[in-house]
Amino acid sequence: MDEAAGHDDTDVLADLRRYPDLEAPNLHAVDASDRLILDEAAPALAREAAGVVVIGDHHGALTLGAITRHHLDGVRTHQDRLLGERALQANAERLGLDGFTSHGLTRELVHGARVVLLQLPRSLDALDEIAGLIAAHADPEVLVVAGGRVKHMTTAMNDVLGRHFTTVQAHLARQKSRVLTASVPRPETHQRWPERREHPDLGITVCAHGGAFAGTGIDIGTRALLQHLDAMPQDLASAIDLGCGTGVLAVLLARANEHVTVTAADESAAAVASARATVAANGLEGRVVVVRADGAETTPGASADLVLLNPPFHVGAAVHDGVARTLFAEAARVLKPGGELWAVWNSHLRYRPTLERVVGPTRQASRDSKFTVTVSTRRG
């Protein structure tokens, strides 16, 4: 029993699952940082009947742990990953719990917040956006309890929090996890998101929120795929940028094919917000539709002429090919017979046999020491 918390949450946390997110023996729904954040925040949570916000909860441990320990209601949550959001909901339904609502990373999420529990993002830009939003709109007496695994934390995180809060303290580590607390918001905190950057070589403007992969830059995998834009089918009606990030591929594909409608899909809320801003900045709102989705779930089967894909090869901090394989299967489902999947992937991963099996005949368009670009044709 945790005396400070007043409730034994052991059974609740032990019963959490990652579902519908990827499940595997080396992937867990709860880690030591979840437990440490809850323990460090316990005195503050015991004083607050309302005004509690949870940001970055992986699969519901922080939200449901706080609710069961402290009998909270009206907890506001934000999770960047759609599958994390769905896992929280699935865990709550399975355990018969409620008392929370999901929100975007907006003023409404943190307005008047008194306690914020935060799983530290690995991106300093993502942390900057979150910390700035809290400092600007939370209660002046807000306490932020932010934690993570020590191996993923840097002293630069203290500096980022210090831009927005007067007091930042690092607490003792436990089980290779650590908590930082931040309080006393700075009145001059500055909101700079989304950022935007011109790319004259490609003739586009890229916009990015803090949590978007590659920010306003264009990652080298995307550039490797863009080298083949002219070789892709030109007579297109429907195309999908699967895992669209900031929307670079979708925008350039739409610009190169004046009759195509491109669906840009990503499960990351930061990516979707960034892609929508990128599409608007390039005047393509009517040609590119951006959706937050698990894979291509919003697209009917056998309806797309072309799919572009630059899949991740990590699940959180763990190297795992499950996400890529799932996206290959999604591409196969939505492609018309004869439609093409153009994919770029790290050369050491050797995905070609999987693409052959899941999608169809696959040829190599280019390869170097870092990236391979392949073209897979959907079987009839």
C-alpha cells in the first residue's frame, strides 16, 4: 500500500495492456517511470479534486493510476499517438474505469490546470511546445511532474523547462527512471509553434509542431524517395502518403499530378497538425486530405493507385519491425490490383522478401549504404 497515495494501484497497473497497439514480449504497457511519476506526484494529487492533466501517457498507466489512487474525476489527457489514446480507452473499459476526457494539444487541455503529469518526450522541441502551453494557460500555482527513463533524459530537458518555469528540480533516480518537477510559470513564455521553413530547392514550405519527426527539415529517407517522383505513375486518381509526417511527400505528389487526390495519414497528432499546416501553406487544401488514423483505416480497400511509405523501425525506444509490417499489409489492402507501393527503408532491414509476400512483385529502384527504395505491385 502506498500511504501517500491512499490506494493500492498494483492490480490496476499490472492489468494494463498495450492493445490495440502492438503487443510483444519486449514491449510493455507500464514501466518504472510511470510508477515513479505517480509516486512523486502523490502529495499534490491528494490535494487536488480537479485540475489534473496527463500528457504523453503511453497506454493509460498515468491516467488510470492517478484516478484509482486518488478517486479523481475530470482528468484531461493528451496522447500524441492514436493507438496510445485507444489503449487508454480500452484499458479503462476493460477495468470499468472512467473519469477522463481526451483532448488535442491546445489551450483547452491545460487551461487552469493545477497538476500536470508528463511522460517526457524524447524531442526537446516537443517538450518546448508542451511546456510553453502549460506555462501560458495553466493555473499560476501549477506543478508539473515530468518523468522518463534516465537513458533517454538529458540536462537539456532541464534547460527547456527552465525557459518556461522559474523553478525546475531534478529528483533522485529510481529503477533507472527520474522525475523533474517544474513550477512558477514565467509570464514572458513564448509560443512559437508551428514553425515554418522554406525549401527553395523543392519549392515548398514545411510547417512543423514540436513533436513532428524531422521538424521543418526534410529527412534523408524522404529525400531518397523524392528522387523517384518523376518515375512514379502519372495518371493517378487516388494516392496515399502513409505515415505522412509533416506532409512533404503528399504535397509534392499532389503538385506533380494535378488530377490526383492525396490522403495523408498519420497516427501522430503532432504530425497531423503539422501536415495540415504544410498543406495550407502550399495552397493545396482541396487536393490533400490529412487524417489522423491507424494506418490507412479511413481508406476503402482496393481504392488507391499509389501508396508512398517511409515506415518507422522503432516502437518507442525498442527496435521492432512490427509497425512496418503492419503498414505493408495496409498498403496491400488499399491498393487497386496493379497499384504500386513505393517504399523507402533502412538498407540493413532487408524488407524485400516481406514486401514480395505481403504486397506483390517487388523491384529495387535504388540502394545505398543507408536507404533502399523499392516498388511493389499489388497482385491482381
